[in-house]
Amino acid sequence: MSRFDAHAAEQGEPEREVSPALTVGEGDIDAGLRPRSLDEFIGQPRVREQLQLVIEGAKNRGGTPDHILLSGPPGLGKTSLAMIIAAELGSSLRVTSGPALERAGDLAAMLSNLVEHDVLFIDEIHRIARPAEEMLYLAMEDFRVDVVVGKGPGATSIPLEVAPFTLVGATTRSGALTGPLRDRFGFTAHMDFYEPAELEQVLARSAGILGIELGAEAAAEIARRSRGTPRIANRLLRRVRDYAEVRADGVITRDVAKAALEVYDVDELGLDRLDRAVLTALTRSFGGGPVGVSTLAVAVGEEATTVEEVCEPFLVRAGMIARTPRGRVATAQAWTHLGLSPPAGVTAFGQPALFEEP
């Protein structure tokens, strides 16, 4: 069996860009902004405390920690935590993703290349192929895999030992995991969206690393438009920095931040052009709904999956859209945000009658 290093590709969930393509070198900047220890990691205090106990307990015993599952929306730091777990354990990190494990052989080759105490990180673990997932069951429980050699009646199964390792799985859809896979994780943690004050800390830290002069009011302005997500906060910080260096004196004040974010079509609630297009279509073209997501996607010229997976979660969380048995409806807050008067009977949660079963 061939041995090879794990894939390092990370394939994220669909996520909108609020600016043109990243400039050369920004991938390196992103890596430089990642926290390197639990002490440096901002936010998620309960998850950090729990992970600290898991890691310290394993170190005291001289063994490997239980397998760890991290779930939550994109951009909250699941990959960073996987790197931190390996660093805190003093172990090597092997990185791959669920879509990259199409066959059981792909996983077997990777597992055979692990050494004792390695940390294997599988991003988007909910997308792992079924044959590879079934092989992973045995590896997680007994640290061995059964490799089938040959075909047909003459095929034989050869057991191969796997060095004790810790699997860290990350998923944005914990509900998409099969029960047998989920049950094999000894520790699971769900990561929540960040509070604005936590994002201000993230921005202050990133500004210090990047050498950006960022005022407290400017940090607050960027934080409240970052959709509760550190990845978006850091992305907006880089775009505001561009604006400050080109059109201002390089110092990011609140006025500079507001002007920059206006250029990049990010409004005061963090909605971007596509978000507003969805709300505009829902209110102006369909009278506030109800309307199906496929019809809504056609109206804004996007794929249905983009509207459903990228726009809708934030719009629902922001109280702009409500899901009903008959389709999506705009809430009174959505109408008001667009500067429109909501029709009679529309409440903060849409039109109450629409929630009734037909």
C-alpha cells in the first residue's frame, strides 16, 4: 500500500465574497492571523475550557485524547482549533477534507501514514464517502483497518494496525452526520456566533499583527457588520485597510470604516448586495411572500443552494426572513430596513396566518 502525506486542501461551505478576488499574499496573511494556542484564541469560552480539560487530561495520562467533533457555522475558528489542539499536544497535524476521501483506499493510505499521537483533521467530515466512513469506524474504535485485497470469491481481508491518533472532525452540518460516526466522537463542541465585543477583540489583535492603526470606534463599526463571524471581520478589516491607505491617511477611524464599507456594499447590519437583492425581490416582486426558495433564487439570478445556504441563515438570524410551511416571508424588520412600509398584518415574524397548515 502506498504511503503519502495528507491533503492540505480546505474546501469551505459556499460563502460570499464582499470584495474582488483576494490579492496575492492574503492567504499568508490569513495564516498569520490564526491563534496558536488556547490562550490566544478569542471567544467560545465554554469550548475553550472544555478542550483545555480534554487536552490536559490526555497529557497527564500520556495517551491520546478522545476523538473530537467541532460543529458550527463557517468562519468561527474550527480549523484554527484543530491546529491549536495539535500544537497543545505537541503532535503533528495531518489535514484533509471529507470530499477528498472518495474511496476507502484514500483513507487507508492516509491512516497508514500516521505516527503515534498524530492529530488527523477532517474538514467537512459530513461529506466523507460512505466506504471511507465505514472504514473510519474501525480506525476510530480499535486503531486498525481491514483492507480488502483482490476481487470476487478470492478476495481476502487483511487487518492493518493504525498508530493511536486523535481525529478532529469539523462540520457545518452536524445533522448530516450519520449516527454511528457521531457516536464515535468522545467529545463534541458546538461553536456559536461571536458577540460584537468579542469581534472587537479579534479585530484589535489582527490590527496589531498587520500593523494597522485601528481606532476603538472603528473596530466597533466593523465588528457590528461582521455577521458574528471572525473570518468576515478579518476580511472586512483588510478591505477597510485598503481604503484607508488609498483614500485616507492610513489610519482607520469610524468615518473611514463607514465610508469603506459603503464602497464594498456592506450596510450597517452586515447585509451585502446579495442579501439586499433577496429582500428586495421578496418584498417588491412577491409582496413579502410566501415564496419558494427556488423561485426567489431565479428572481435574483442565483442558484437556489446559494440563497438557501449563504443568504438565508443570516437573514433568518437577523429577523429579516421567516420560514413557513408555504415558503419564505419577509418580516416587518425587512420592510423597514429597505425603507418600505410593511403591509397591514405583517409582524416581526411575518404574516401569522401563513404559519397555519393549509
